[in-house]
Amino acid sequence: MSDAHDWPLYEIFIRARGGLDHKHVGSVHAVDATMAVEHARDVYTRRQEGVSIWVVRSGDIVASDPAESDSLFEPARDKIYRHPTFYDIPKEVETL
Amino acid sequence: MYTQGLLEQGSKTVTVAAVEDAERLQRFEAKIDAEEKIEPKDWMPDAYRQTLIRQISQHAHSEIVGMLPEGNWITRAPTLLRKSILIAKVQDEGGHGAYLYSAAETLGISRAEMIDQLLAGKAKYSSIFNYPTLSWADIGAIGWLVDGAAIMNQIPLCRCSYGPYARAMIRICKEESFHQRQGYDIMLKLARGTVGQRRMAQDALDRWWWPSLMMFGPPDGASQHTALSVRWKIKRFTNDELRQKFVDFTVPQAKFLDISVPDPDMRWDEAAGQHRFGEINWAEFHEVLKGNGPCNRERLTARRNAHDAGRWVREAAAAYAAKHTARSVAAA
Amino acid sequence: MSARADAGVTVAVPDRVRHLLRIADTSLVLAQRLGEWVGHGPAIEEDLGLANTALDLLGQARLLLAYAGELEGRGRSEDALAFLREEADFLNATLAEQPNGDFGDTIVRQFLIDAYQLELYEQLMTSADPRLAEIAAKAVKETRYHLRFSSAWLVRLGDGTAESHGRVQGSLDRLWPFTRELFDADNLDRAIAVAGIGPQLAALGAAWSARVDAVLAEAMLRRPAASPYRWYGKQGLHSEHLGYLLADLQHLQRTHAGASW
Ligand SMILES: [Fe+2]
Ligand SMILES: [Fe+2]
């Protein structure tokens, strides 16, 4: 009964409105990118949820390793001087 | 939804003892306690992964099998608007199945494997879809009661600790409220309609009431694994809590329709501030889950037929894509 | 439309209504067929795709039927026209009522009608009848997508495996004879064209042919020979399949006369 394999998996990214970034919404199975766009349209935009669709083969996505989170993202934590709120500017100084 | 009661049915004993790495477990649980989401590549105990795979895939199967009883009435819907609504509704359920299979696949199981389990009769899906749809009022009753029960179950799942499942549930919950309202709208029309239509409405409530209550799964006393699922925030309320809430919401809605809930023991308990209802026929529930409900065979056969009849189509599309990839590589 | 120059010519209301019903019924009957697929497609995503097409076609049918009812002026609503007309009063193209068969049959039927409807709606956008032009302008966008979907599948099946190629060529051979009706103009078609309400069917047929041939070539499919037999669904003379389809469609309205839903 089993199909030896399913159609490949594509990750779907949708721009909800002009001006917004594409956002990951899920995945579809499709034989190629053309079909993946069609499937994404039917699966993820039945209620006008999008104005643009990106599809990417799931296998082509390279992700950072959660186990390395500490070394990847922790070093940014103590660089609080990068944020504007770090600086106390006297009230008298305007438009800064 | 469609899984809470089932979760315990098929599961082997799920114990934390199986987890070897105490430190990683501790970090995992700390994250859950802090209401942070677990994401696909994060470490998770195997029991957590297996529980989720089982729950999400059962949920997905329920959406897909659930298309059949309602799809049964698409060609016979009584107006063109009702037909459009029903197609859109059943189509949404297919979409829910797609979102959920997609969420489950992030846990390392393929959709093909999950579908094979369903077609082999090894996976469970909600017992409710093994009952027949005999009249147009059944389409109303399903939207009102079955989707209503689904919503009750699914809203807490939007806060489930597993990110992809929680996100799929948020998308699904947005769509479910249309389902429930269109169902109640059908019931309203029938309840205010001709004698024949009112009879249809009452008959549908008579047949769908008890199976709807069963959708929440076995009573808490008989449900062994709730504790771990609650601790890991896969599940946030017990079966009985949700069932009670459903009854309290639904009984006044039936009254408004002027049709009666088929339960002689139903009464309002002033002191407790909730409805008391009669004994659920758990023997029937377990029989339906085991495959002995009125339509179990039909439903699985329909899914198998669709799968088998579609094989040459899926193969053709794959062959076409392979040829064209090869051609464009050769051309490059 | 070039026939706009003749827009002074008028067509009697009953004929205009019949013309609208031909377009409306083709969409309605095809939507009814596609509705049978929901839950039974070869993949979940295909189920959703076919359902989307069905919903668009139903939407077109509703707009056209509502307009036909108003134009007729006898108080018939879209539902009265859909659920209470008899078989001989349905004026859909015979092709639309052909059974779903396998997925290949459905795709071929869909492709042939999508290509026809796209040419038709593009022409109707400049109809001398502004209401019809408005409906066509909405429908043309939907139809462009339908054709994209059905063409893509026809090509995949035609140029897929040996099995799929054989199957879909068979579907094409079986369904091809029903296409002649689409472009053989009768008196009504001619009057509509002269009045600038609808296109010249011969010209429509030529454009359709070119479009279809291009996709068939890409799909490695052979165009069947012209059929000696012509169907007359658009005049109410159908194949045996429509009666069953209407029995399903109309069952509730007929059983509960006068009820509202
Ligand atoms: Fe659903
Ligand atoms: Fe639903």
C-alpha cells in the first residue's frame, strides 16, 4: 500500500500585505517549485492571507544548531550599549 | 482536537524514566515552565516527541477522515450558497489536515508514514467520524456540535508547548469559528422551518449529541497519561473539564433552537452552577474506537480507494518533475 | 468586441436569458461534478485545488443565474433556476456533465472547458451587455488560474509515466467529441453575436484551438480527429448523465417543496 516516498517537502513563506516581510507559515508536498507555489496558494491563502509566496525545498534550508545557541547568541547579550535606551540624555536636549 | 481521548488509547507506557539525560531534561522542563516554546531542532525527551507525533497525526487523520461524512452532502446541499459554504468548510478541514501533517513532519516522521499508518488501520482518528450523515440537518449538527467540541478542545492547544503545533492550532482555530457558526445557522433555519425540517433537526441532535460528548475522550479517572501531558503543556485541561464546559455552552443553544437534548438526566445544578448530565455509553465509544462503529469500514475504504486511485497520478507528477530537472541540468 | 458596431440590433429577452443560462449552467454543472471530488483526490493539496475551482465556478453560476432570473422578470431566484428546472431546460455544454472518471478524465474535461471559458470570458468583457461584461471581468481572473492548474496537470500526466500518458490520451480521445458543440453556432449564438452581446463562435474556436494545441504539444498528447457527431446540450438535449446529476442536486428542494434553507 505504501508509496515508497512522498513528494518532496517545501517550506512556505508568505507576505501578508505589501510592506511586510515574508513569514514562514508551514510546508507543502510538491514535485517541483511550480507545484509548490500552487499548493501553497490553495493550502495557505484561502482567506486572502497573502499577496506573495516564496517556496524553498526544505532540504535546502540550513539552520543554526540550538546546541550552539549559547555561543551564537549569548555574546550579544552584554552589549547593552548598542541600544539607544542605554544613554541618558538631558531632557533639555531635543530631537536626539 | 480529535485526539485528547485517543491519546491514551493507543499509547504504550510513557515514562520519564526513559529519559537518560537528566540535565537536558531539566533545561527542557524549565523552558516549558517559563512558557517558552519548544522548536523542532531543540532537544526534547523521546516520550515528548512520541506523544506529540501520535497526537498531531491522530488529529491530522481526523481532519482528513472528517471530510467524508460532510463531503457526502456536497452534491445535495439545498441552495447554491449552502453548497458553496459546505465546499469551503470541508476544504478547510483538508487544509487543517495539511497544516497538521506539516507540523508533525517537523518531529521527524514523514507524511507518507503517517498516511500508511492510517490506511493500515494502525492509527486512530476521532470516533465521531464513524457515524453516518443521514440528512441535511446532520450537516448543521456537525458544524454546531462537532466543530463546537473541536473548538473547545483546540483553543487550549493554541498554547501548546510545541511551537509548530501551537502555530498550526492558531491558524485552525481562526477557521473553526466559521464552521461552528454555519452549522448553527443551518440548525436555526431548520428549527424555524416546516414540520419536516424541525423533525430533521431534532433527529440530528438525537443522533449526534452523545457521540459529541464522547469526543472529549474517556473520563479523567480512566485516563492515565493526562498528568504527563499536562506537565509538558501538551494538554491544558482534562477531558471532563472540557466536556462540562461544552455541555454548559451547548444546552442553552439547543433551547434557543427549541429542540431537546436526548438526555432525561440533564438538569441544571444551581449550587454547582453547571449542568448535570447522564451516563455516557463508554462501551459504545470503545467499540467505535476499535473499528466497530457504523461507518469505520466505509471511511477507511474511502481513504484507501482515494490513495490507491491517486497513485498513478502522484507517480506521473514525480516522473515529470524528475525528467525536467534532468533536462534543465543537462541544458545548464 | 467587434460586433459592438451592431449593438443597435436587439435580441428578445427569452433568448438573452437562454444565452445566459448556457454559460451559467456549464459552470454550475461542472462545479457540481468537482464537488464530488472533495475528500477523494490523489493528494490533499489536489483536493483543495479542485475545491477552489468548484467554488469559483459556483460563484460564477450564481451571478449569472441571478441575472438571468432578473432579466426574465418572472421572479425566479438563482436557486429556483438551479433546483427547480427540468433536465431539458438545462443548457450547459454536454462536456461539463460527463462523469469524473479518473483524475485524468477530470483534468482533461477541466482543461478543455477552462480554455473555452477563458476565451469566452475575455470576449464577454466587452459585451454590449454591461452586466454580463462585469461578471466576465471577474470570472476571467478565476478562469486564468483554473487553466493554469489544469494545463499544468495535463502536461504532468501527458509527459509523466507511460501509464499516465496512455490514460490521459484515452481521456482526451473520449472527451474530444464533446468539444464540437462549443463552437458550432446555432441561431441563438448567431443572434447574440450580431447584437454584440457575445462573440462569434467560429473565431472563438480558432483561438481555443491554438491555445489547446500548444498545451497538448507540451503534454506530448495527440489531438484527436474532429468528431462527426455533435452534441446539443446547449439546446437541452443531454447525455444520460445529467439526469442523475440533477437528481442529486435537486433532491432536497424537490422533497421539501417551498421550504427555505
Ligand atoms: Fe478542522
Ligand atoms: Fe472544522
